[in-house]
Amino acid sequence: MNTRDLDYFRALVDCQNYTMVAKQFAVSQPAVTQAIQRLEKEFAVKLVIQDRRHQQTHITRTGLLLYKNAQQIQASLKLAHQEIKSAQQTDIRFGLPPIIGTLYFPQIAEKLLQNGLLQQLKITETGSDELLRKLVHGEINIALLGSYLPFDLPTVHADHLGARPFSIIVSPQNSLAKQTAVNFKDLGQAQFIGLDGKYVHPQAFQAYCDFAGVHPEVIYRTPDISWVKALVKANMGISLLVRDVVKADDGVVCLDINDQLPVSFNISVVTRAGYIPTADERRFIDQLLQMRI
């Protein structure tokens, strides 16, 4: 099967006009017609019906089925190209979220340097949700990821390292600062400062809200953890953060969450399902698995 034929076919389904497809790919219209005919011969079905009387193009049900599968086929081919290309390189394409990079990764940095692996790391640093997307699409091959529940996805393989609790952080001037713990249902009228969707914190926040049946207002979201803590310190709102990210000199107060919910900051070493690491990547993964959470 010619993958370019699938390109023409997908474009035809999208616009249902042979002339437009030919212009899009800078080919002749007969070339597009021949591509569709080859696919129809390959699958022994009619994919497209041309109503010349009304000058309309109709995609059959089998054509729509091929269109759906063609998207998956081409995504798999793109991933294969990326993996094979990266296999020729010595770089280890690694995803590292800021929180995990600051708090836990330094445990093994010296040993990685001694073993010559730290120099090979090509690090992508962003939130865990964004790194998960990049991992699945082949933009990175290995990641240390946070999740509010342990990973259970068919697209990845995850080795769970451990979990850390989330806390509510408040200003010392906030009335809640007199407490050591809080029930989430009592925070329905609170104003929250949140991290943006690249992090797992919004998912954990929503899980607590759903469990408690409350809908507190998130007045501001930011990708900067330091900014979250600074705004909370200024008593502009409260926030939900993994407890380990809060230091004694941050000027905020940490409160335990009383709700009995299986939500925590889980940390895992994650690769794509079926990915075959290089020898150096395998050595690197073995070092990651030694981290203590």
C-alpha cells in the first residue's frame, strides 16, 4: 500500500472534491483518481461514489471506516519514523517535570554524571500532562511523570516509584492558618490559585471537588509554582500543591486534607508501550528506578 494514496484519500474525505485535493498536493486530478482506485482494489470495496449528475462526491460506509483506520496507520508510521531516527542518535530524549526535577532527580544526578549518562540527556522540561502527550507521540522516549492516580493506560508502560501527599496551602494571614487540617467540603467558597493544565494538579483538584461536592472558584492559573506560592503568601487565594514543593521559607502554611480519597502525587518512570530502549537508555532507566520517593 502506498501511504501517499492514504494522504489523498483522507484529504478527499475531508473536502469531498478531487480538484481541491489535486491542488493541495500539487498533482494532477487523474493522479488522485488513480490513488483512490488503487485503494479500492487493495480492499476490494467501493470507497467513493461519484454522482456526476449532481457533481457530488459521496464517501461510502467502508470509505469512512478506512478513513478512521488511516489516521491510526499514519500515526503509527510517523511514530515508527521518529523511533528509528532517534535510534541512530546517542541522545537520550527524556521528559522531566519541574517539581520532580527539583525535588527528586538530583538524587541520581551525580551517579549519572559519573557513568557518562547525564551528558547524553536531552531534557524536555514541562508539566507531566504535556510530557505524557509528547511521550505517546514519540517526541521523547522516557519520562519521570507525576499523576494523581497510578498510571493505568494501554499506551504506556509505567514503573511506580512512590507517592507524596497533596496539601492545601494558605497565607499566615488567612483564617484557615490556625488549623492543621481541612475538609475539602469546607472550601466551597474559597478562592484558589491554580497551576495550569500542563500539570496534574488541576486533575487532583477536580477529583477533590467532585468527591466533596463543591465548586470553588479558581481565580487565576499559572505555569509557575513560585508564582502560585507568592500569590498565596500575599493572601490573594489558597492553593492545592504537592506538599514536598513547599519549603519553610516560602511564607505559607500547609494544611493536611482530611478527605479519604485515593489521590496523591504519584511518581513513575514511564516509556511508550512496546518501546525498545537502547543499551544506554536501559542503563538510564535502571538508575531512575533507584530513586527514593
